[in-house]
Amino acid sequence: MKAVIQRVTHASVTVDGNCVSKIGDGLLILLGIGPDDDEEKARLMTKKIAALRIFQDEADKMNLSVRDIGGSAIVVSQFTLYADCRKGNRPSFTGAALPAVASPLVDRFIELLNEQGVPSQSGVFGAHMDVELLNCGPVTILLEM
């Protein structure tokens, strides 16, 4: 399981011209699922993400979590995080889980993040999505479990 976590002042996901999710301060999480990923990995990752201290405190230090600031998250499924570009110029995505495995695990990941106290929304699995965000800092964290 791989995640690109971006601290945002706002983010939104649009599908076919319709906004399907929108947040203010919080996290935009691009989530890649591998074939061996399971609920336990999702549980560990959501626990870590909810507790990551990447928001500024009153002393301008990164000491606060998304929960501490009352922020929320958008989770966007992103199989391209498993791109293998070692051979040729066209990436291979054979390292990503098939949709039958990935889709329910993305949904469970969102449920687990909500259970961690981070109100979470999502994109639309498998759809062409336009993702808009304002990365604050910029702060971008790569996390792999």
C-alpha cells in the first residue's frame, strides 16, 4: 500500500463536470493498492496518517495532526503509484492490485480513516477525475506499508 499525502488548504475532485468531494484544511491522499495489501495494512496506514504531525502549531512548528486541527481528507484511488518505469518509456502497472481487490480496500481505508476521527470523502474508483488542490507548505509525505 502506497500513499502520497499532501497537506492542503482546500481540495476537490470533479468527475464529468460534477464535484464529488470537496474539503477545506486537511489532507489529499493519493492511495495505491498492491495485490498483497489487506485490511491490516489499511488499518496501520490510517492510524499513522491520522496521527501525522504535519500541521503548524502556534509556534509555527509542525506539531499538529489533521485531527488536532479539525481537518478532513479526500482519498483518491491511484493505481499509477505502482508504475514501473524501469524498462522503456511506457510505464507498466502490473504491480497494482486488480480493481476487484483494490476497490473494496479503498472503501475500507476510507471507513477506517473516518473511524480514526478524520472525516473523509473520496473520488470515484476507476473514473477519470480532475483533482484540484492547494498544497500548503508545500508539504508532501510518501508513505508505504
